[in-house]
Amino acid sequence: MWRALVFLALLAVAAYGAVWIADHPGTVTVVWNGYEIGMSLAIALTGVLVAAIVLGLIWAVVTGVIGLPASISRSTRERRRNKGLASLSRGMIAVGSGDPLAARRHAGDAERLLGSQPLTLLLKAQAAQISGDRDAAEQAFKRMADDPETRVLGLRGLFVEARRREDEGAARAYASEAARLAPSVTWANEAVLEAQCADGEWSAATETVERRAALGLMDKHAARRQRAVLLTAAAQRHEAGEPDTATEQALKAVKLAPDLVPAAVIAGRLLARRNDLRKAAKIIEAAWKATPHPELAKVYLNLRTGDSARDRLARAENLAKLSSWEPESRLVIAQAATEAKDFGRAREALTPLTDDRPTARVCRMMARIEAAEHGAESGRSREWLARAARAPRDPAWVADGIISERWAPVSPVSGRLDAFVWKTPPEILAGPEDDDAPAPAPAEPAAPVAIPAAPVPAPVTTDSPAPSTPGFLQTGAGTPSVPPTPAPVNGPTGPSSATQAAAADRPRRIA
């Protein structure tokens, strides 16, 4: 539309000019080299226009001939570039579809046509990776790391290759360099944090978490939680030798995450040593409302040394009211009532838990009550010990398929921070309830154990505890030992009930 209007406007201007020249006739005289040429104005203007057109054509021909080699070269480069981009696209598709032969072929064509471009190097590295050629992949990533534009991408590739060959030092170096060059890169920050946690560098790990939060790489709630976990880990280290430092760190952790059980346990224990019982009780009560945990109850009931068993029972009653009579509260009351020789109160507290599939701790507590009241050789005590061996599991610290009696700041499998959760593990070891069948004495796991894939006759334990600070690379779970051989408990040649009662009374250490 606009082009038509412009054309009509120019046509109107040309017509107006022609009419104006016709209305104003004149003569143009040209004198050159002794000759005098006279012509009308219209003819002169026409000659000038024709001369301009001829000169333009001549100029176009000359410039076209002169620029012909450059034009041919440019056209050739454009065709090579189009072919290279096509090879690059086909190579990426081959990598995604898992075709190593096509990926390597297209990667070679793309590099030949496009040169050492970032995408061609990336395609070459990925083609080498899916082909299993780690050396070629590492060489491609090294070339990318030498280019300022692709340095961080090359470092990521080198980091992945280093972890695949289990070169922990090289992987840490690549991650640290990438984090220095690009502080907002998520994978590098996570790798650096994992390495710092593996080495127990809790202060450095806290700074890393704070930097990630400042850059917006994680939300504020997650950052506060991770800082609390790191402070708790540091407090665990300093609790024995530097109680003042540990107290300060534990209080900071409780302020950041009041529901973090290990932080509340450490803070309550250290404040009780300072005789600051009111503050210790307040911290324990706040954590107990969120997560009733046996370690919280243990600290709370023993805040003041010298208390009688009745005093501890009163404290247990207070915990039960705070948690609306959660099962853990009833277990705490039963234990405190047993110590106070109030066996009726102990049974009354456990009665709601014994109606439908009582857990192993409930069974052992009932056995302890019967043994304390009627003696270790009583039949009811032996019966509850037998039921404990095949009862459902109690809550424990679980992370990445690992069941642990002790909390740890990082997972022993993946190295993930704040991985342990207090919950009931899957009941894959629980068998059918049979009070009359013989059963082995309950085994107390002393270290993290892996959740097996199929039912086994008895709980699985490990021969040695898992490391508290996992390595920078992911490692598998420990190898379970052979389960104990079942022995009859009611037969004439079975183990003594006193031995079983002692095993049942032994508290589960969760620290």
C-alpha cells in the first residue's frame, strides 16, 4: 500500500517537472574544443539522464568483476557454514538418541566444516562420552577450558570426568576454579559445599551456603536450615573440648531451626551443665513439640542432677502434654514410671500402643516392666522379648536408604547435606506375628545399615560404623554382615532370660 502511494507520488512529481519544462522552453549551449553545440533544455536533461544510467551500468560491471573472487569465497563459506550447522544439528540428535557412530561422524564433519567452535567441541566431547572414549572427551573439555568463552563449560566436563574415574582431588580443583570464575554456577557451588562437608570444614561450608543465598541460588528457608545443620555439626565437634564455643554454635543453630533435634539436644545438654535450666527446658520443649525424640526426652528428664524418679516422671508427664500424647511420650512415661516403681502407671501409658502391632521398643519396654516387677525369669517378660524380635520397626534416622541410630550432618552415601530424617523405616524386615514360635533376642544396630531389598530372618547389622564425614564422591552403602542365627527362647536349652532382659533393657543410643 505504502509503496504504491510512493510510486504515484514520484510519478506525479515527474509529470509536473515535464509540464514545467514544456512551459518554460530554453536553449542549452555547450562549447568544447572549438565546437559549439546548442540544444533545448529538454534534450539536455534527457542526455544527462542517459549518461548517468550508462555510467552506473559500467560501474556495476567493473565492481562486479573486481569483487567476483570475494563473492565466490563468501558463497563457499556460507555453504560450508550451512553444512556444518546441519552436521551439528544431526550430531546433537544422534547424541540424544544414543547413536555413538552417527554422533562421532557428524561431530567430525562439524569440526571440519566449522572449526573449533564451542558447539563443535561440545558435540565432540559428548560423542566421545557416549562412545566410552574418556580420553577423547577429556581432551575436548580441556580445549574448551582453554577458551575464555567456554572455560566454565569445559571445567564442568572435566569435573564430571574426574568423578567418573574417582579422582577426588582433580574434581575438587575443577569445581573450585569454576566457582571462582562464575560464582552463580549451581553445580560448582554444590560440589564445593559437598567437599567442604566431607572434610569437616564447617565454617567454610557455612560461608558457601551464605554466598549461595546472597546470590539467590537457594531460598532463604533452605539456607537457614543448612546453616543450622552446619552449626550443629561444628557444635558436635567442639562439645567435648570447647564447651563454650559449642554452646554458642548450638544456640545459633536452634535460633535458625528450632525443630532441629540434634541442635536442641546439644544446646540443652550444655545449658544444663551451666545450670541454665530454664533456657534449656524451653529449647527442648520447643523441639519436642515439632519432633518427639528419645534424645530430647533423655536430656529433659535429666536436666537437674539429683532429681528423684518421681520428679523425672513428672517431667515426662509434661512432655506428654506438650506433644498431645504421642507414642514417644508414652514410652518416656513408661520408662520414668518403671524407674519410679509405678508399674501400673507404666502399663497404663503403654496400653494404647500394645493393642495393634506394638513396635520393638514397646515390646522391650513391656518386657522391662515385667522383669522389674516379677523378675527376669517371668514368662511375660520372655514373651515380650520374643515379640520384640519380630515387631515393626521404630523411628530412626534415615537417609538415602541408610538407617542410622545416630544423626549425621551429611549422608554417608551421597554426601548430601541435611539428608537424615527421623521417620519409621520401611517394614521390610517385619514378619508375621507368632507368639509361640521361637525367635532370636533383639539385636541393636550399632551403626548405619543398608535397607535390604528382600526380607531376611533377622535385623541386619554392620561390622563397623559408617564414616561420619563421607567422601567427596558418592559411595555405596556398607556391606551387611551375616544375620545372627535364631535361637529358641522358651526351650530348656535356650539362653537365660536374664541375658535377654539385659539385652532388652539396653537403651538405643541415638546421638
